[in-house]
Amino acid sequence: MGPPAGELSMKTGLLIVAWCVLFVLCWPLALLALVLWPLVWLLSLPLRLVSITLDAVFALLKALLFLPARLLKAGGGSARRAV
């Protein structure tokens, strides 16, 4: 789930305005940023995959650590109702 559409369009608009200001102040740097941005994005993809994998591993560890508590809670609640 990403950010709402309004927030995304506001972010994009601010990014375009910031790039235009950079283009006016220092056009070689603005053009260099425009050319290098896809390369930076490509280099960041493996790091995003590592992040997704680590999130999944930590979710699994959390589920394993809380499993005994969930089992005791489920078992204890049914035993009390039966009495």
C-alpha cells in the first residue's frame, strides 16, 4: 500500500519545482542529476530486495516467538468456558 494519490502528486510537483530551481541555479548539476537518477534507482533495487527479505524474516521470527503465547491464550480461554 503506497501513499494516497494526492500526496504522491504533491511530492512529484515539489520534486519538479526543486529540479527547475536547481536547473536555474546550476544547470550542469541539474542535467547530471537527471542522467544519473536512473542509475541510482537501478543500484538501489538490490537493497530494496534485501529490505523486503529481512522484513519477511523478522515477521516469521515474531510469529514463532509469539506462537506459544497465542496457543496458551487459545487453550486457556476454552478451558475456562468449559468449567
